[in-house]
Amino acid sequence: MNQVEQQKHTHTHEGVCPTCGSYTRFDFLGEQRWPPRVAEKLGLSPVMFLWTCGNCQTTISQPVSDTQ
């Protein structure tokens, strides 16, 4: 299992929330997929993981390329 699949299967990770500043658990919400031409125009990864802060419920996105 590669790192991306492993991270998806754990469904949580820990870190500092950029909004509330607390060290907390982030829960995996799912994936956001962009059509390749849209992602390229916006300068985004075509696949983003979505996570929610366990403290303040802020949703953050993480490019899949950041996890590989």
C-alpha cells in the first residue's frame, strides 16, 4: 500500500490547524477531483484530500502530490 492509500485508510492525522492554531486531530472527509484542464489553469493538483479540524471544524485541502 502506498503512502496515499495508507493515509486515506487511516482517516485521521494530527497537526496544527492553520485557523485555530491548536495541535489537533484532522479527520479525512474525502477527495475533491478537478478536471485536468481546470486544475492546470488554477495551478492546483487534480486531486485534493479534504480534512476537517477536530477542534474548530475548519476544512483544509491537501494536494495529493504533497502526500507522495
